[in-house]
Amino acid sequence: MKVRLRNPDREVELAGGRKIHDVLGELGINPDTVLVIRERELLTREDRVGEADVIEIRPVISGGSGGNRMRCRRCKDPAVVEIRRHNAAFCADCFLRHVREQVKRAIESHDMFGPTDRILVAVSGGKDSLALWDVLLELGYRAHGLYLGLGIAEYSERSHDVARAFARERDAHLVEVDLARDYGFDVPTAGRKGSRSTCAVCGLSKRYVFNRAAREGGYDVIATGHNLDDEAATLLGNTLRWQTDYIARQSPVLPEEEGFARKVKPLYRLSELETAAFAFLRGIDYVVEECPLVAGNTQLRYKEAMNQLESTSPGTKAQFFLGYLDRAAPLFAMQDEVQLVGCERCGQPTTGRFCAFCRARAQILGERLEGPGAERGSPRRPSDDRETAEALADEVMPVEIYGTPGR
Ligand code: AMP
Ligand code: ZN
């Protein structure tokens, strides 16, 4: 039989007539990290494949390039998705319901938003954010999409097409921002010219644009597609470095405060495998390729480490992250005493004269960063030192850490 592998694309011939479990074993693939697809159908570890079959093994990890059927827990039909940490399997319909229920539960238990709130969903064109937008629309929420063009060659073009097609099919509104058109630089240039790593400036730009688009568009809340795997990997990274201030802010809801829109992560209870299976079963065309610039970033290594633990002890990720929310987060909560003021350049909230985005942008474009009072020689404010310290901390702890104080 033919096996098609992705990231990078390749094909191998293997002996058929056996279970998916054995096929994955021979290929050394952890079943929790892939979807196994035959034509338009998902297969579980217990399904058998024949000699003439062609199957696709599609990785679900984002952040890098890597007869005796099970029965549905709910209705006892043949299962198509297995969730080992719940010791459960679902048929397609019951699985879709399971995902929507998990999202509903996340929204309600954290009071993320209500039926009249205007929601801006940040959509990258990947499985998570499109699945999220789909669920919110299905649940009847007032959700618009936001696509940010990062200028990463074909990868960005394909992401843009996918996001636009999704919006068109559902007659949903997509807000479009383009870094190069609207701010004069793209991510590859930023990585070459600025002092920050490519991933750091990309993350900074996303936080900035998401917030600004939400505030200026009059949205109540901004929602991102971060899933359980993302959050567990980020928490692991923050914990390994004891970044207590980041740990304190790693909540599925960051409340609105002085110039910052409320931010929510309604998929935090769902694994990557679940969001990928959901997107597939809903027929959502999403970008399977990963960003070509992030290969091997630290976030990806933490995900791989968590997956290794998960493969021998299913449930580890959920215990780690959901357990943190339940029992550890209160221990890290602290008073945020920083005084926020408007950036002299763009008006977005910051602790210093200029926000981190405007400082990075000026550096990339080779511009001097002066506020309106510059000609009169405005005095240095004490906050400048703090600003410098924060900028340095950003260099050390850059990349993936999203929803951190982007100030
Ligand atoms: P990432 O930073 O790639 O891990 O993505 C985390 C979340 O940020 C995604 O689930 C999306 O909600 C959002 N996101 C990432 N890239 C974009 C983009 N180019 N445009 C809009 N939203 C994005
Ligand atoms: Zn600014």
C-alpha cells in the first residue's frame, strides 16, 4: 500500500493487510500526533488497511515541519476519532458535538463573551483558528475574522486565500491587515534588519495588530486559536525558566484593561489532534504546511517533549495545563502595578514613551523614533530604563509567548 507523508511531502510503499497501529509503529510515528486519512475518511489505530489502499498521514503539530473497529462512546457507531486521554472514541457526528461542547464549556466557565458581544477571531488559515471561527459561527456568535498578512512568501499567500475562501463560503466578514502595506515592513525583512529574532518580531506584530484592530473596529473581544498543546508547551517553557510574570498571565482570558482589548482562547481544552480532526470532518480547507521560518523553534521542541510524555501517559498535557489553571494559577497571580500611557507614535498603551511595536518598526525601517514633542527636546522619562530592560527581556524570551504583556 502507498503511504503519503507530509511536512515534507513524500511517499513510501509498505506491506498492507494490517492495522494502522502497526503501520505507524513501523514508521516510528506517535499516533497522537497525526491524522490518518483514506480518501475522505479518518482512520483510528484499530482500523485495518489493505494492500491496495492509499493513506495519508497528516501531522497535526503546528509550529514546525514534523474489523474490530472502535465504537463511538455516545452512540456506539463505528468510531473515526480516538481520544486516548479521555479513553474514548467518537463517530463523526458525536465528535463534532464533543468539540462544540468543549468550546461552550470553555466560554461559559471563563465568562469569555456573551451572545451580543462582537468577537474578532484572529485567523491564520491553520486548522485551529478556522475551526474556532467555524464553531463560533455555528453556535450563533457574532464573530468576524481578522487576517494579518505577514509577507512570508507563498506560505502567507496560501494562508490568505484559505482565510478568504472560508469567509466567502460562510458569508462571514473578514478584516484584512497587511504588515507591508499598512506598516511598511514584512516579517522576513524584520528578521534580517531588526535586532529581534524573526519569531519575536512576528509575535510582537501579531499582538499589536490584533489589539489595534479590535479596539479600532469596536470589537469587545479578540479570540485566538491557541489549543491545549500550545498552552501546555508554553507553560512548560515558562516553567523551565521560571518566568513567573508570564506564568501569571497564561490564562484563557485576559480581561480588558486601559487600551488593551479582552483576549480569549476558547480552544484551550482541545488538543491539536482534536482541532485537526474537527477541521477535516467539517470539510474546512486549511493550510497544513507550517511557517517555513519557524522550523525547530523552542516551542516546537516543548511540544515534542510533551507528546512523548503523552504517548506513554495519556492525559499528561491536560493534567499539566488544566491542573495549572485549577490549582496553581492563583499562586502566581500578582498585582499588575504598571502605569500605562499612550504611545507617543501610535497611541496604543505602553509603559514607556513608545510602544514595543513602534520601537521595533523604527529600527527595521531605519527611522528615528521621536514623538510630537521631540523638537523641543523632551526629557527622558524614568520609564525609559524600564523600557530598555523589558526590550532586553523580550530578546531572551521571545518567540511564541503569546498573550504576554506586549508592552
Ligand atoms: P501562532 O502564533 O502561529 O501559534 O498562532 C496562534 C494564533 O494566533 C492562531 O490560532 C490565530 O488565532 C492567530 N494567528 C496566527 N497567525 C495569524 C495571522 N497571520 N493572522 C491572523 N491571526 C493569526
Ligand atoms: Zn506605538
